[in-house]
Amino acid sequence: MASSSSFHLCILFLYASLLIPTVCHGKTMQPDDHDHVALFIFGDSVFDAGNNNYINTTMNYRSNFWPYGETFFKYPTGRFSDGRLIPDFIAEYAKLPLIPPYKQPANHQFINGVNFASAGAGVLVETHKGMVIDLKTQLSYFKDVERLLRQQLGDEEAKKLFKRAVYLFSIGNNDYLFPFLSNSSFFQSYSQEKYVEMVIGNLTAVIKELHMKGGRKFGFFSLPPLGCIPAMRALKPGNSSGCVEEINAIVKLHNYALSEVLQKQERQLEGFMYSSFDSYTSFSERMENPSRYGFEEAKSGCCGSGPYRGDNSCGGKRGVKEYQLCGNASAYMFFDSGHPTEMANQQFAKLMWSGTTDIVWPYNLKALFGFT
Ligand SMILES: *[C@@H]1O[C@H](CO)[C@@H](O)[C@H](O)[C@H]1NC(C)=O
Ligand SMILES: *[C@@H]1O[C@H](CO)[C@@H](O)[C@H](O)[C@H]1NC(C)=O
Ligand SMILES: *[C@@H]1O[C@H](CO)[C@@H](O)[C@H](O)[C@H]1NC(C)=O
Ligand SMILES: *[C@@H]1O[C@H](CO)[C@@H](O)[C@H](O)[C@H]1NC(C)=O
Ligand SMILES: *[C@@H]1O[C@H](CO)[C@@H](O)[C@H](O)[C@H]1NC(C)=O
């Protein structure tokens, strides 16, 4: 008990010291700054900065324990990595402070945006139902924030803020991982094409609602080759060093459908602009040629147990107590059984921010942030 309460104090103290500089130095952005662009973040564990610390869920959907956070924050924030996530770097490049999780108590400052992402979440409400904040609920939280900002700033200023803001997504991973790992009769009752259509259909509905609220600039971290994460490689019988190709196949269907739908929105929705990052290619390049990107290992995780450290046991709090931890997370692409290290996140964030059109298109995030 004693160690658990001092652990909480430690979180509060460090959060406070992270947040204070942005408040005390008088540098908080005013809504009438013409270059002020807020960042609203939606999605899953790739982007969750700690929302799941505050919801009723199990350790499977949490990472607020050691060694998560060891490299950068030096304490576990609830991020599924050894350090910062992609949105943390994007906020830095955009000269914004770290964007806090929506569920973090005493967070009532939404002028710079807020993070709604929840580990385990999918587009579909059926995905990890009851354990996560699904995308629809994330949208309902956004609407609460929208109302609050309109009260605080007035309709006119709030409208400008929503129009200039960037809406960043990493979602869909769990819609495909979950049915693959559990015996989901819901998934099995649809053809793969129909299931992808449903995921994309619901995602499109969220994009359209945000557009109706004034949103114009949308960024997407599309799906990586999920069949090649350590957890999936570990499922392959024998020692084949292979990926699970069935899951990569449905991921490709999803990414293709997403790019089609984004092009369609660009034609149909007034002022709609987007940035789509080719995660699939970026991950694949690093797995094929790790040393070119500064990695020693791009198949096994740094933290976990079993083949490829593919068991979701990092930290020893999810049933399995024994786990291994590598000495230098930065030499790995994956920190645990399915999530990138800070080093990998930084590389992806840099490409999303200022990469060329072979990897991020039609605009990179730097361009999106720059549009007025
Ligand atoms: C949290 O969830 C568990 C299991 O679903 C349930 O037994 C418990 O009552 C819930 N706690 C709260 C505070 O809602
Ligand atoms: C999966 O669920 C179906 C019914 O929904 C059942 O018939 C089947 O045996 C289950 N398969 C496994 C591997 O549990
Ligand atoms: C959204 O998902 C639900 C299942 O959660 C499905 O019944 C519905 O048809 C989907 N909507 C669209 C527009 O695809
Ligand atoms: C696969 O086999 C190689 C060579 O025999 C071995 O070095 C490696 O540890 C094995 N990997 C797994 C995940 O068992
Ligand atoms: C950790 O790995 C990174 C990337 O390979 C390397 O640049 C760094 O020097 C390593 N650090 C230590 C302490 O070995």
C-alpha cells in the first residue's frame, strides 16, 4: 500500500513539473494568435498518453507501471513505450506543449487541444467493449470540449480554433487484432471486405462529424503490418521468423479503403485537407533493414517474454510475472509485444512532420499546420 501511494504522488509531482513551465512562462497561446494551431488526438495505444489510467479497465489495457516510460519520462505515464509517442513529437515540432490526456483530472485547458486516445480502442464499439474508450465515445468527449471552448472563447473564436486545428488519428489496429486473437463471432459473421467496409464507414462518420464542427485538417497514421509485431510472430508455429500474412492482408485492405475514402472526402467536403502517413512501408523498411535506421533488432520486442518477447508481459503485471528487458531500448524498434520504442516513434513523427510525398501525402503535417 505504502509503495502504491508514493507512486501516485510521484506521478502528480512530475506531471505538475511538466505542466508548470507552459503556464508560468506566460507563453500559453492565445486564441487570437493567427498561427496558433490546436492538436486533437484520437485513437488507440499508439497515441494514448494515459487516458486508460483513469478508466475502469484491466492491466491488459494499461501501461502505467515500470519499465514503461524508463527512457524519457523516468516514470510510467501510461504511454505504451519506453518514452514519448508520436503525438508528443508532433506537438514539439508544432511548438505546442505536451498535449494532456482528456481523462487526466484537473485538466481544463483545451486551447492547445487534448488527447482522447485509449489503448485497446477500435473504430467499432464491439472492439474490447467495456474495457476502452471507443472512437464514438472519444467523439462525444470532443463534443463536450467543443461546447466548453465555445463558452470560454465565444462562437467566433472557437470556430477559428476548430478550423485551424489538426485532428490526428491512429485507429483500426484493434479492430483487426482483437477478432484475430479472440474467437469473435461478430467478426466471423462478416466477410473480410464487409468488415473493413464497416470499420471505414464508422471512421468516415466520425471524420464527417468533426468536419461539421469546423474541422478541416486531418492526419492519419495508417495501419502498420500488424502481422509482423512480436505478438503475431510469436503465434507462428515453429521458428519460421515469419509474419502472419492473413492479418497483413486485411490491414492492406483497410489501408487501401482508407486512402480511397480520404480522396473522396477531399472532393466532397468543403475545405477538407489531409495527411496520410504510410506506416506500412515505414515499418517494413525498418524490419528489412534495421541497421540502416540505427536499430540492432526490429523483430523482437525489448520487453516481454517468450519467442520474440511476443507475450504481453512487459512489467510483470498482466498475469505473467517473469519478463526480460533489454539494456538499450533505443536499439530496438519494438518496446513491448506490439508498440514502437521512443526511437522508432521519433523517426515516424519526423517523417509525418516533414517527409516527402512517397511516404506522407498529399500534405505532410508541417504543411497542414501551416495552412490558415
Ligand atoms: C469495474 O469493472 C469491474 C469488472 O467489470 C466491476 O466489477 C467493478 O464494479 C467496476 N468498478 C467500477 C468502479 O465501476
Ligand atoms: C469459436 O466460437 C464458435 C462459436 O461462436 C465455436 O463453435 C468454436 O468452437 C470456437 N472456436 C474456438 C477455437 O474456440
Ligand atoms: C458501424 O459499425 C456498426 C457495428 O459497430 C455497424 O452495424 C454499422 O453498419 C457501421 N456503420 C457504417 C456506416 O458502416
Ligand atoms: C530461431 O532459431 C534461431 C536459430 O536456431 C535461434 O537463434 C532463435 O533464437 C530462434 N528464435 C526463436 C524465437 O525461437
Ligand atoms: C543505444 O542504441 C542506440 C541506437 O542503436 C545507440 O545510438 C546508442 O549509442 C546506444 N546506447 C548505449 C548506451 O549503448
